[in-house]
Amino acid sequence: MDVLRFVCGVLGNAVSVLLFLAPMTTFKRIIRSRSTEQFSCVPYMGTLLSCSLYTWYSLPFVSPDNLLILVISGIGVVIELTYVLIFITYAPKKERAKIMGLSGLALILFITFAFVSLFALHGKTRKLFCGIMLNIFSTIAYASPLSVMMLVIKTKSVEFMPFLLSLSCFLSGIFWFAYGFLSRDPFLMVPTGLGTGFGIAQLILYAVYCKNQSRAKKGIRDELREMDLEKTDQSDGTGLPRLSFNASSKH
């Protein structure tokens, strides 16, 4: 059972790294266009807070023998913090103020959580408190893609919900749920079980609306082709606009 638990943890780490890196294409697009467009920072803020809580929960004085979670959650903190900073850099002024406000709130919550668990609680009580808080905020983090899912339903397009991100979310939830189950740790099972469910929901939405995206792209290509044909009709062999004269022209 310990070996199987270790294997699930290693696989969970591998998939979680892919999950953290999946939005890189999105952020390349943001940096290239110097705009956050319709992308939402909420999922990344939620993931950053969740990773911070997982890092604290897996520390030896809170929950021993969780080195694999400590490693991947620490990596997640660094990556998600980078994403949030990119959003702050390229978001519109109003959106930037909102992101910074949420970041400040998240920082205050984490510091309060850490101080209470470190100085006011001990032993099993500390783990219970940290586990409950982890479940609350991790549930919010796992539910944060709901905003993106609602956008998909509204626009009937998966343009702003990358497939790799949805797939990685699903696989990560599966492996970490198994890890929590084998560890007999309900504080790991609850949020990862919810994460698995939301991952399944995202994959279903992708299957439903991915065809619409293909049609939309085809429509854009057809429009561009028609525009090219119109330009060709309005030009002579030299590529210059064709001049037309009506019957009443004197010259």
C-alpha cells in the first residue's frame, strides 16, 4: 500500500506540473498581445491560495510524511505567482486594481491562517484546523474554473478553456484523490474528489463546444477568402484598383 501510495504521489506530481504549465500558451498570447483579453485571473488566484495552503499543511509539524505534496505545492506557488504577476502587468487599469485587491486579501488570509495554526494550536488540533481550512479554500480553488465554464456556455466556444488545462485538472484530481485515499486522509480526499468532478465537467463542455470553435475558425477563414476574392475582382492584372467609367464620361 505504501508503494502504491508513493506511485500515485509521483504520478500526481508529474500531472500537476503539466497542470501548472498548461496555461503557458495562454500567457504567451497575453504577453504577445499585451492584453489579458477575456481571460480570467480568478482560477490562478484560487490555485495560488490553494497551493500555499497545501504547502503549509504538508509541513512536518502539521502533517508529517507528505513530502511529495510539499514539493509539488511549493512549485505550484512559484508558477501561479508568476501567472498572477503577468495578469497584473497586462490587465486593464480597473481589472489590475481588482486583481491586486484579491491578492492582498489572499495574503492576509494566508498569514492569519499560518499564525493561528502555528502559535495558537498544537498536535492533532493544529492538523484538524489546517485540514478544515485547506478543504474550504481548496474547494473554492477547485470551483474557480466555474467562471471559465460559464464563459464557455455563454459564448458556446472553448477558446478560453484550453484542453490541456482541463485534462490535467482531471488527471491530477484522480491521482491525488487516490493518494489521499491510500493515506486515509479525508482532508486530501475531499478537495481532490471535487477537483476530479470539475475536471470531468470541463471535459464534457469541451466535447460539446469544441465543434463550434472549429466552425467559428472555418467561418473566419471563409470571410477572409471572400475578402481576398473581392479585392481580386476590384483590381487589374497589375494588382492596382480597376478604374471604371460610365457612359456619360467625357474622358
